[in-house]
Amino acid sequence: MYKIVRITSLIVLIAMIGSCRKDTEVFYGLKGRVTDADEGFGLSETEITIEKQVVQNGVYGNTYQKALITTTNSDGMYEGNWQRENFAALRLIAKKTNYITADIELNVDAFENGISETQNVELYKEAFTTFRFIHSGGVPSDRLSFTFLNANFNCNCCSNGWKTWQAASIDTSFTCRVYGNRWLKYQVQTQIGFSDSSYVDSIYCAAFSTTAHDINY
């Protein structure tokens, strides 16, 4: 009987140690689905990266470190986890060829030990548009100003700020990566000699292609 009690106690002790060890090795998890923003179908082979801003010795890190890298399945689903630790910020980056990359800040407070949070992602098809500004003669004081009116997405050259060229003797052009299958609205103001003019127009940016547009002044 004494041996049985000792064996039983040993089994219980081992189980308790295993349980404690399991509790200290909890992982944070994230899952979700990546879809085409316009048509809603799942996007396979999308690279999902979770980046963390770690707290070390009570100090916030200045850079992000990779916590997880995974890819979506044939239906656009993804899931992954990483070891628990203190972090000040989390972000999800979703990349797929021919789509605009999504960069999403995650709610740090929402993550709990051993529970997978859900974060769905919509990606927009990419397109490119090239604007070429052609100055035909005129005088050195001629000037053209250009701005987008509805560029409400992440694009290095598509901010809603004015761009101005004066007395251009050669063509000036720039190309932007924009959301596909959308109308991009813009405004042009010109000062040609003693005449000022202004007009608003738009250009349709077909997905997965480059649309060129010339503006003469």
C-alpha cells in the first residue's frame, strides 16, 4: 500500500510540474482571412508578417522585430503563433504580387495567453498611372500646378499636395502606383502669359496595367 501511495503521489507531482511548465510556455496567436477588397475572394500565397516592438528591461525598442512569418492557403486563410513576451506594439504586413501591401497596427491589449485573435485583411489590386506634362513654347514665366483630389491611399507621389513646374523646356513626367479599377481625380491650374486657367478631370486606372495621360500647357 505504501508503494502504491508513493507511486500515485509521484504521478500527481509529475502532472503538476507538466501543467506549470505548460502555463509558462503560452503562445500568442493570430488568425484570419485575406481577401480581394473589391470582389471578396480569398487570396492564396499572401505573405503575412507579424512584427513586434519589444520591451526590454522596461525600455521600448525603437525598431520592429519579426515575430511570425506565414502564408495564406488556397482560400486565403492564415494562422500562426509566437512565444509570449512583453511588447509595446504589433503590426501585420500582408504582401501579394500585383496587390497593394497592407500595413495594419494591431491592438496589443487584445492579445491574451493561449487565445488566437482574429484579423481579416483586404488587399486592393494595384495599377500604375503615368502623367506627362508637355510645355509647348510660351514664355519663361509660364507655370503649371497639379494635384490629386482623391488620393486617399498610401502612394509616395499621390499625395493631395500641389506639384508645380515653371517654364519647362522639356517634358516632365512621373509614375504612381495606385489602387486599380478606380477613377483618380485631379486638378490642373496654369498661368500662360497673362492668362490663368483651372480645370478638374479624372483618369481611370485599370488594375494590373499602366495608364498613361498627357497634359499639354
